[in-house]
Amino acid sequence: MTKSFYLTTPIYYVNDAPHIGHAYTTVAGDVLTRWHRQKGESVWFLTGTDEHGQKVMRTAEENNTVPQLWVDRLVRDAWKPNWDALNIANDDFIRTTEERHTVRVQKFLQSLKDSGHIYEGKYEGPYCVGCEEFKLPGDLIEIDGQKCCPTHSKPIELVNENNWFFKLSGFSQRLLEHYRANPDACAPESARNEVIAFLESGVSDLSISRSTFDWGIPVPWDTNQVVYVWFDALLNYATAVGLTDTPDSEGGKKFASTWPADVHLVGKDILRFHAVIWPAMLIAAGIEVPKKVFAHGWLLVGGEKMSKSKLTGIAPKDITDHFGIDAFRYYFLRAIPFGSDGSFSWEDMSARYTSELANDFGNLVSRSAAMIEKYCDGRLPAVSHDVALEAELVKAVAQADSAICALDFQGGILAIMEFCKTVNGYVTEKEPWILAKDPANESALNEILYNTAESLRALAVLLNPLMPSTCEILWDSLGAQTVLGDLSAQKIDDVARWGQLPQGVTVTKVASLFPRLEDNV
Ligand code: MSP
């Protein structure tokens, strides 16, 4: 059985509608999985929603409704339509209130209890409902004389309950060995260092149940308690693909063909949950740990993490209405090194839209198609070659592939856009519009037009994971669909093979791929 490349995003809290910070992670996951699909790999891409816990429960109460109705409405009206609108091609969407999840969580928990990893104890200490996290006194900051969570700047609550505990402390050594032996298991390096330092400082056992509210999965052997929301949520990555099902069942087979996950994409604020608690839970159950946890940085507004609770959340639609969906998908991955924080600014986005997308890419497409229409009646001339251009393409593909597979989206996009600039330079230098004035130059003119169209074919394939709708338009404009088949079926490994567009194919002009912004407001 072939193992799929399995990538997950965090599952998002449904206390509110999505903002661009959430979209940042999901778009990155979508681009990476589309890239791997175009490498010919079998891929499984999971996203979903985290629906239990006090944060969601309280929001429902504040809105005079019950949690289940609240989450059903938000998932239906806000989250799923948002991912559709951003062209996210996830294979599955898990909700933690689904039975397939709750049943498997209970089975998993029972097995940990049966194998002696869980005990009863008393938890006393601070808790941040915004993070849904038990805090250490040293984690807190003081605001107006109150102990507050540094992420949410809101007062913490004191919890004093009898709970069930997971023996997390027993796994620090194993995890340290794991991260030291597998440097790729946690990235980027700053994230790995943080996790190693955290593990070295010693880890306490974890309270994994709550008794003061009931919006959660009941602990199977003690139904007065519900499972701690993070313990429930982390399991989604494995319950969605059949964890705990027997090997010969459908779920068991799915598990065998996906697990371990290849990449868990997370924001840096939730790194420890994923790089410490989650693998410890898996080791305790005798299950393989994920191959990689990658922590990206935050989108900042005014120097702080953008968030709905601080009223700095920007809805994706606010940006896509102005710039379009593909420019949105392009901008954040192009502008911010994945792993670092980055500030969003309309000015920077407008500048890149105009120079990189409208001028470098969009204009190249429109002027090439217009020239083939004008000088060749819209029929592609005979196959020709340009050694320098072909060499640049080979280089761009190699660079882009290694960068994107290492989650260096910026490096990958730059390599592709550099090739786009090279093609622009080629057209500018060869001046086909001047050659076209004298019929004696016909063969030179045809060569230039063919080489440009063939370069655009490659750009359509390489940029497709990032900007699928735009590249689809380009693919149609090149007449490529009829001769080469679906764009998404084109392989990265084959993209640099020159001469794939045959002579005579019909090239048509299309409306501007990236219209001038003032026309678009
Ligand atoms: N429900 C948990 C995750 C459970 S996964 C088993 C959660 N949800 S969240 O909705 O608060 O955040 C989900 C993801 O969005 C996190 O990776 C977080 O880092 C990311 N982002 C939220 N705000 C962000 C920015 N301002 N910038 C970038 N990413 C941000 O945590």
C-alpha cells in the first residue's frame, strides 16, 4: 500500500469567523499539498474545526444559544464557505463534535488508562480560556494589578478541580532524544530550539479532563468529566484517518496509508501542544510520531498578533474583494518568510500586486497572446528552442521544488518569478514587434513567440499550486487543455521538458489576469 503525503492544518476554534491569520496556515497547506499532487504523489490534506471547550461554550452563551447550534451555524455559514472561496482543496474536514471523532477519542483514552498512563489527581492553578491552556505562574504578565495571559492580555482564571492526569513528565527524555536525533522533526530551527529548551527545563504531568462544565467529550470511565479540549483536539489528526479502528476495516486501512502525518502545520503559539503533548500521547499509545511539526510566524497588526479578540482581525474577504483570490494566496507566502512574523500592509500588497503580478506576470501573458494572435493568426508557430531560456527553466524548477518541499514558500515563489522576469527580459531584448515589420524576419519572430508561449506553459504549471484559477485561464489561453490535458495533471518533474506545446495550437487573448487596482475597487 502506498503511503500518502499527509498534511494537516490546526483545527480552528469556532468561537468566531475566520480571519487572515487562519487563512495564512490553510493556504500554505493547500499550496504544499497541490505541489505534492503535481509531483505525482498520493496526498491527503486535512483541515477542520475545534468545537469543544470553554471558549466556544461561552461564546455560544453570550450569543444566547447552545454550543452545538452555534458551531453548526458557524461551520456552515462561515468556515466551510471561506475555504471554498479561497479555493482550498482539502480532502477531508473534521469537526470534533462528529461521532467518528468522539468515539475514537474515547477508545484512545480508555486504552491509555488501561495501560497505566492516566491517574486521578487535583489541579490547582491558572488557566487561560483564550488559549484553553493551563499556565505556569511564570508564564503570566501583570496588567492593572491582574495576572494576565501574555497572548490574550486578559486575566487568567484560577482552576481548582479533581481531574484525570496524563503522565506527560515520563516522556521528556524520549522526546529530547527524538528531536536531537531527527533535526527535521520540528522546524524551523528556532522552533526546534524552543522545544528542546522547554523539554530540558522539565515537563509536568497534564490535567486532561475538566469537571466544571460539560461541553466536551465525556471521559468514558467517569462521565462527570469531559476531556480537556486540547487532548480532544490533537487527536483529530489521527481520528480523521481511522485511529483505533481494526487493521482490516476501512478506517484501519486508511490509517495504515496515511499515518504518520508528514507535516503538521501550526502557528508558533501552539507549537508546544504539537511538539510535546501530542507526540507523548502517541508514544504512550505505541503509535508512530508525526514526521514534522512546522511552526510558522504570526501576521501582525500594530506589532501584535492579529486576532479577533483584540479586534484586529481582518476577514479574508476584505482583501480578496479588492485584490482577488489568487493575489491573496500569492501575497502572504511571497512576502513573509515562512517561520517568521510579518506585518500586513495594504501598501506593500498593492505594490507587489502591481509590480510582480500585474506587470511581470499578467503583462507577459497578455502581450504574448496578443502577438501570437496578431502575427500568427492565433496559431502557435513550430517548436523551437532557446538554450539559455531552457537552462533557466531547469534551474528554476530545481530551486522551486527543493524550496517548496522544505516549506520555504518564499524561496520557491522567488525562483519561479525570477524565471518569469527572465522571459520578460528575453521578449524585451528580442523585440518581436520590430521584427514583425519585415516579413524576412518571419522565422526569427516565430521562434521568439514559440519560446515565450512554451515558457508560459511552464509558468502555468509551476504557479498552479499557488494561483490555480489564474493559471487555469492561462492554460486555456495557450490552448494547452486540448493537447496536454488538465493543468493539475501536469507534473513538476516533467515541466522543464521543452517543446510540449505542439505547432498549430490555438492561442487566444484573455482579459487581464491581474486588472489594474483602480478598475477593481
Ligand atoms: N483550536 C486550536 C488548534 C487545535 S489544533 C489541534 C487553535 N485554534 S485557533 O483558531 O486559535 O488558531 C488556529 C491557528 O491559527 C493557529 O495555528 C494559530 O497560530 C493561527 N493563527 C491565529 N492567529 C494568527 C495570526 N495572527 N497569524 C498567523 N497565524 C495565526 O489554536
